[in-house]
Amino acid sequence: MKPADLSEEPTRGGRHLGWLGLLTTLLTGATFAVAYTTPPRSGPLCTTGCIPPPYTDAARFVPRDYLWMYPAILVTMLIIVLVAAVTVHPTSPGRGLLGRGSLVMVGIGAGVLILDYGIQLAVVQPMLSLGEADGLGFLTQYHPHGVFIGLEDIGYTALAVGFLLAGAGLTPARRAEQVIRWVLGLGGGIVVAALAVMAPMYGSDLAYRFELVAISVTWLAVVLVGAALAVAHLRRARPASSRGAPPAEASPAAYPSSAQEVRGQRAESLHGSGTS
């Protein structure tokens, strides 16, 4: 069977994929910047102004420390669409299951992350602002061993497995598909390997170390995959004249398709000349 070619689509569909990739790249990059300018307030990487347990003093950092979660929810949703756009194309018979499996794992991971960020924004943030933080410590993002970090670890691990399956399920026909395959496979592999190494290394003191690696690698992979889709499809979606393409050949409908049609055209021509 011919390898899947992500570029073999109608011009409009290819353009939509290109804009999807561009939007995902820009939004993920912006979210990356906001998240990484939010300093750690607790845990192993906190150096100054650290919040002690039970983290009730975190109210002074609301809403600043929660701003990055709003676009992060959108990025997580776009990841589902992005992986779906990559895996819905036909693949070789033995690999179709990998594409469907990748969508399932990405959907699970994205669902966990959206729930995690949603709890922080809709529950924890207002409770901190209103001084209702009693007993809330284990739910906050500031607890290095709390629910927030645990759900992030689960979510990004599921995304990594989904990326691995998506990369393995692609049979690239063009350079863009090759880039996407390698980025997804390498990104997912790094996250899974990081968990396998860091979990036994740090044990109960893992805190948010793995989360930082997972979110960095995952978002970088999403930026690169989105950029590859944008460059490939927006370039191919340009009009042929702007790409310097040769003039299109005449449509096959303009030519007779059988000897009978040829004879019919000749008869019409002779009849027309006789009447004139």
C-alpha cells in the first residue's frame, strides 16, 4: 500500500491543517513563555520567598501564578486535534491500530490535564482569594507532592505514550511527515524514559521534577509538529501561479475518450461544412 501522504488533500483542507499548525505553535509558545516566567514558590527548586505548608499564604500570588493555565487548557485541546489531523490519514494495514491507539491515549491524557487545570482555576484559585484555604493545601499547585502535580504526571505520561504510538503509526511520504514522525516519537520516548529514570532515582521526593521535564518536552514537540504542518500545508495551499508551477494541462474531458466519439465529432464537422 502507498504510504500515507498528509499533503494529498484538497487545497482547502490542506490550508486548514496549515492554519491549525500555526495556531497551535503560536499559542503553545506563548503559554510556554508565561508558564516559565512563573517562579517556583515551593519545593526543591524554590530559592527565595518560598511558601511553607499548608500554603495558605499563596493568596497573594493570585491570579498571577494561574494565568498560564488558561491558555494551557486551549493548548491541550489543540493537541487532540493536532494528533487527530496526523493520524486520520490512511496508513499501512498493520499500523492503523497504532493511530487509533494514539488518539485514545492522547484523549485520556488531555482529559486528565483539562480536569487538573480546571480544578485549579475554578476551585482552588477562588478559594485562595476568598480566604477559604483551610484544608486546601494538598490540592494547590504549590504542594510538590499534591494532587495537582500527580495529575500532571499522569496526563503528560499518557500524552507521551500517545505521541509514541502516533509516531510509530506514520508511514511518511514527504519531509514534513518525516519530521512529524521523528518529533512525536522522540518527544514521547524522552518523557517515558525520564519517568522510568527519575521515579526510582528520587522515589517519594520526585516532587515536580518529572513534571517540568514532561511539560517542557511535550510542549516543544507540539511547537515543532505545528510548525511542520504550517510550513508544509500553507506552502502547498498557495495558488499554483505564485509557486511558479507550469500551466495546467487541459482537462481529460476536452479530449474524446473513444473511437465512437471521434467518428461522431468528424460527422458533425462534415455536416457543418456541408450546410455552410
